[in-house]
Amino acid sequence: MMPDLKTLIAQAWASVTQPREAARWVMSFDMPRLARWEVLLLVVALSVIAAHISIVWLIGPGPEAGMMAPLLQYPWTTAIIQMSILVISVFAVFWIGRAMGGTGGFGDAILLVAWLQFCLLCLQVVQTAVMLVFPPLAGLIGLAGVGLFFWLLTNFVAELHGFQSLGQVFLMVIVSILGIVFALSLILTLIGITVPGAPGNV
């Protein structure tokens, strides 16, 4: 049985203070492989929708959107890019962890990456709300989000693969991110997709 929204939000907060316990909670769900991919796809859709709403709400849909305008003009491209990043992240978390002696399962890697994105989505919603009241604080929340990303990812990977050293896992995360950036840029180039707002090939 899937948890309700209240439980999800409570567990998202618990992920900040007790990330490894939260990871165990996420991995306790017995779901078919396809359903896990569907969860990941749902989180991507919610993230793109939330980004779209926040831009329209805070900035506006017209030219005043500035650098954020491509997110409004090309939502499908944005979704494809984000989904590609998360899919590559799943494979990186699984295979690199296994290469270092980890024991985590691929299905759990899917759920943990989806859960990480959900936690960041919750922070995005909070940041948007704070932006309306006190914009400078929203900027600090954005910076905190970077730290939160590395904190959660490091602990989730450690729990997934049974690692004890968070420092070792953190280094693995940094190497993985560099690999993901390279792989994603290569894939997007091969399929002819450019980042929204970036100039195409002449």
C-alpha cells in the first residue's frame, strides 16, 4: 500500500535528519520493476510542473521570464533532459556501487533516486513559497539545496550498498556526477537535443 501525501512529506523531512533510516523505509516497498520506473517518471513530471508554475507565478510567462523562458517554451525537452539525468543516475548509483563491492539492488536504486528527487521537489516548493515573502532567504535555501543533494545522495548510496564510510561514498558520488555530465552531454548530442536556450549547431 502506497503512503499518503502527509506520510511522504513527513518522511521527506526525516530524510534530512535520518537519511539512512529513510532509505531503508524507501527500500522496504515491494514493487514491480515497471512500477518503480513509473514512480521515477511521476516525480519528473511533478518537478517540471512545479518549475513551470513557480516561474509563471513569480516571474511571469512573457519576455520577463528571461533565462527561465526556455523552461516554459520547451517543457517536454526539459522533462526529457531531467529524466535522462535521473536514469543515468540510477545506473551510476547501481553499477559504480557494485564495482566498489556494494550489494545494493537495481530496483532499490530506482526508488532511491526517485525519492531523492521528491525530497528536492519538496525543497523547491518551500523555496518558491519563501520567495514570495523574503527573496534573499530563498537564495540561501537554494544553496542549502546543493548541500542537501550531496548529503542525501551520499547516505542513500551508503545504505543501498551497505557501505560504512561516508567519505568514500562521497568521493564516489563526485566521480559519478562527472561521469553523468559527460554521458548525458554525449547522449543529448547524439539524439540531437540541445539544452533549452542554448544555440544549436550551425
